[in-house]
Amino acid sequence: MTTPTTTMAWDPTRPSALQMLQNGQVHTLHAGTGTGCHSHELTALIQLIPIDSIKMNATQTLQHYRAVLSQCIDDAAEDTLDLDLLKLNLAVLHLSEIVLQPGTAETVRYLRQHHLPSLPDLMPEYDDMLQAAQPEQWEGYWSLLLKFVMHGCLEEAWRLLSKHSLYVAATTNTKDREYARTMREIEHSFLVMRDLLLLAPIPGGRTHFYDQEAEQIDEIEAVVLEDLDVHSHDYQFWETTNPTSHGADVPFTFHAEAASRKHKRWQNYVQQVRLSLVRHIPELAPLLAILSGDIREAPCDSWQEALLVELLYRQPHLQNVSRRARALAQSFDNTKEVDQALLQVMEGNAGEALHLLYVYGAGTGAALPAVLLALLCNVFVDAGILEGESMAERKIDFLCDASDAIRSSLAQTEHCDLGVQLSVRLLLPFSEEERIRTWVAEILEHYAPTTERYARAMVSLVRPLVERQSLQLLDATSTMLLSLYRPCMERLDFATAVWVLWEGVELELLVLKENRALGACSRTLALLCIDTAETILRLALAVSETEVTRLADAKVVGEAVVEALGPHIQDIPEALWLMHSMELVASLDQNDEKMNDSILQLLKGDSESGVVLLRTWHWHVLRIAQHAIDADIAKLDTKCIRVLMERFIQLSEYAELHSSNRIMDPTTIASIETALAQGLAKAFMFENARKAKKQQQDDNDDSRSNINTSNMHHYSLDMQQRLVEELLDS
């Protein structure tokens, strides 16, 4: 009876999937529960996880995260995707900025952006109303104007008010003096409203579209209120970070008292002109009441809107803001559970912010929320808001979970390589932690790059870690490279295959140094060189079509090795053998004199490198030498012939001892012996001829140097003629 076995293997195309073969069936288990990732989220991930980290403080970092997520939401909105969870994540990020650095201006912008209805929701027919001759007659005109004021969108409020038919008529020339005087009074009232609205020093700016990092409000001058002593840039008194000063009186450092004085001066002026304005335009009464700080009758629909009105016009400081917000929330029946959680964050509970991100996105395996959770947790820990060993461990947990979410989500969208790259990039800044390095190693061990480009990118990412003498990362990187090497060899992409091995060898040199040969890539490269060299030597005299094809492929591999290694080829003995083997075989076709040196390097130089050349290679070299001698292709010197004969004698004795497993048949051995004898004779003849020629040249040089040209007539005519020719040649 046999027990069924289970075979498990990681799927190299989807690193989050584990394949199990059991009872003849393949089962797939997923290491992560990725939800997929649309293109806008992928773009956001790339921007959130840059290759080079830019040094920013905690607030700037969160502002960058929020800007990336906002752009993602804006782009995805065009595809009508469900963005409720991402919008909530954006709100949590924005609120976290306020936790890090409390400020009225940023709190106002937070409430405007995340808790108030947009203009289309307030008035779908807004654009049509602006084009009407009497827009104030439209239902909802005055309520919309009031909402603009309640939200602090005073520029939008003036734009709407300036379309009032009375103001349009007042700015039109008329010949009736009495009517013109009345219109001038009405026009003055509208212009007073303009100055009050467009110069209001309220926190957060005077428009819903204002963002401190994106744009600044244009400066304007007072038209009729010259004694107001408030300027259009005075809203910046409320800014707590990176203020842009348009005037000498705007401080670069936030001072609550200075901002409050500006705000109070403006509100006092509103109180002074309130009655006269209502007398000319009665509908402005509730609007002016709110501007002057009387917000009791403000028609608020939610606690967030009520808090916004209070911060803008009644109590623009953040003293006890969380308690005030909770009291307002209790007075509304439509307060949701998530609102209570947001209130806790507003009270400074940073842990609740992390909990919200987890519940509304990160816990589902979605890549973008998981990354935001990990990054936000890191910001809180670095800023000292969350402390303790447990929090440091939790930060690592969030990072590892986010890494898994990226890989599993992108694997479902056929972006496996990019997913692995992003997941490693996310972890690298935290690689001082042993758990993070182990996690990176796990990722690499289960990753098979599909192209050389992704392999290069990954090697460049992890090289700094390997340089720290991390043997664990070295082994993982070698495993990743070898997973690309094998398919490259199968599809005959030898150049990429050799590059992959050499990249691994270079990394092994960083860690193993003189023990480089222990590395997996070094061993694989050595075996590749040995197999290729043996194939080239064995098939050097091939005649069949199949063997010629195999020889051509082996030469391509050899050329790739020589090109990839370049000057480093001297450091790898096996690669040197391959190079000399290629030179030896090439000399058969080129009829050059390199064969002599190649044979000596292969048969004699191997002992100098400390590695014994394979014995079977000697027979191949002897056969090539025999062919060269018989065909008179190369002139081998006596030193080369003697080395060949020494190897021949040794191999002949070896063949005799192992007659049952003969390497060469007796006929071939006899023909090699005959060829070597002929080669030795030719070598002696060549050497003797060369020595004789050299001796003759030496004699001629001596005779020429001993003969004085003035006494040349003492010599025979033949000698004189030869001396003259030699003198002319020289």
C-alpha cells in the first residue's frame, strides 16, 4: 500500500499563489487576498513608493500622500468607479495632518472637502441660473448664497451676488437723475458687500477650491471700505505651515492672537454696516448675521457643517474643538458610526485613524489602502505619536501586509513583475529591521522575473542590502536570477542567460570574496563554461549537419560569455578554458599562428591556475592538433609538440589501464602518434631553418659592420653588390 504524497511549488508567474499536486490534481492556494488594482490605483502606488526617498517632515509627507490619493480619486471618477472607501481614506489622511499639527485653517479645509456637499449637489441648475436676467427670482438663489457664506466660500458668494439684477442695473448708465442716485446707493451697498466678502480674513481661505499647496488666492483691493484696515491676504494669518506672505504684516510663524485681532476687526466692521445694508437689500439679513458671528439661525444639515460655521465666524480657534465637535454631533440625529470614529481621531486618537484605514480598505487586501495604512503608521511612529515596542512591531506587520497586498493584487492584473518591484521598494527603507530583510528574501525566492529589464531593476534595488554582507539576501537574489537563467537558455537567449549569471557572480564576490566558487551563480557559470568548452572541442571537426548546428550554438554561448565577462574573464579559470577553446577551434578556419598558444594554454596552463583540466579534453585537443598537422594548417613549435606528446603518453597509459572503457580506439591512437611524429619533425625542420636564417642574418650583419665602404674595392664584385643592396634595403 502506497501513501499519497503532496508536491508543492510556488507559481513563478504569480508569486502569491502556491500550487499543490495531490492525487493527480492541482490545487492553488493564495498567500494574499488581493482585490485587484485598477490603473489609477497603480499610478498612485508608483507615486507613493518612489525609488529615491525625498526627505520631508511628517506634515509634508502626509500632504504628499493626500495629493497622490486626491489625484487618483479625480482620475478614477471619470471611469465612474466606486470611490467611497478611497474618499474615506483620504479624509483620514487629511485628519491625520491636523493630529500632527493642529490648525484652524487646515481643519476648515478638511471639513469643506470631506463633509460638505459639492456645488452640483447644492444646485444642479447653477450655471443656468447665472445666465438668467433675474437669478434672484430662482428658487434656491438665496439659500445657495447663504450656504456659500456658511461654508466660507465667499468668492463664490460674491460671484452669485454680483449677478443680482439690481446690481447689474445699478452699474448701467441712466439719464434719470433721481433713479440714478438711488441706483448709486444700491451699487454702493453691493460694493460694500463685495469688500466684506473678498477681504474677509477667515481661516482656510475664501473659496472651496483653495488649497495652500496648489494655488493662492488672488490679491484684490478694497473698492469702498478704505478704512477697514483688512487686506485680501490676511486669511494667511491662520496658516500654521509654510505661509506665503503677500504683505509685511503677515507673520511667518502662526500667532493665534494676531489672527484673532484681524478677524475681530473685520467682524466689528460687519456689525457697523449691517443695518444699512439690510435696509437696501433685506434678503441679506441672515447672511450678515452669520458674518457678524450670530450663527444661531444658520440652517446646518450636519454636525460637520455646524462646526465649520462656528470655526469660521464664532470661535475661529481650536480650543476644546473636539469637545465642541462631540457636543454638536450629539445634537444631530444623522450622525453615523464612522463619524464617531472620526471624532476620536479629531481628539488626537492616532490609533483610531489606523483602525479606520484597516476597516475601510486595508483589511480587504486592497493594495492602495494597505500601503496608505503602512505609511501612515510609520509617520505616526517616527513623529512619536505612537510609541512602544508593540507599535514598532505593528508597523512591521502593516508593511509586510501591504507588501503582500501589492503582489497579490497586481498579480491579478497581469502586472506581476511591477507588483514585486513595488513591494520590495516599499520595504527597503525599513531594511534595518531583520524581519523586513527576511521578508524581502522570501519575496525574491518566490519571484521569477519575466524579462531582463525587471531582473536588472530588482538587482539594483537589493544590491545595497547584499553589500551589507547579507548572505540571506545573496542566496535569495541568486535564486531569483537562476529562475530567469533557465528559461533564457531554453529559448536560446544566451546573452541574457550569461548576463544573469554574471550579475549573480558579482553579488557573490561582494559577500563570499575569495570563496566565490561556493555561490550558486558561480557554480552554474563554471559548469556552463565547462560544458560549452567541451562541446566546442569535441565537435570542432564535426561534419554532420546536426553536429555543426550544435557547434554553432556552443560558439554563440562562448561569445556571450566572453563579451559579458570582458576583462573579468581572467578571474574565472573555466571561462579562460572556454576562451582558449574557442581560439583553438577558430584557428582551424583562419590558418593563423594562435593554435600553438591555445594548445599550450589548455594543456599546460591549467596546472598554473590550480584546476586540472578534464582528461577527456586532452583527447579532443590531440585530435585537433592531428588534423592541423595532417592538413598543414598551423606550424606548431617543438615546445607545443612535446607537451602534446607528454599528454599523449599519459592518455595512452590511461587507456591501457582502462581497456574496458576505452576512450579512443587503437587506430585513432596510432594515427595521432604518427601525426605527432610528423609534427615534431616539421617543428625541428622549421626551427633549424629559422636558426639557419637567423645565423645567416647575423653573419651578414657582422660582415657589413666589418667592411669599410672606403675599402670596398678590396672585395669581390658579388660581395660588393650584396653589400650595396643591403645598405639600400636598410
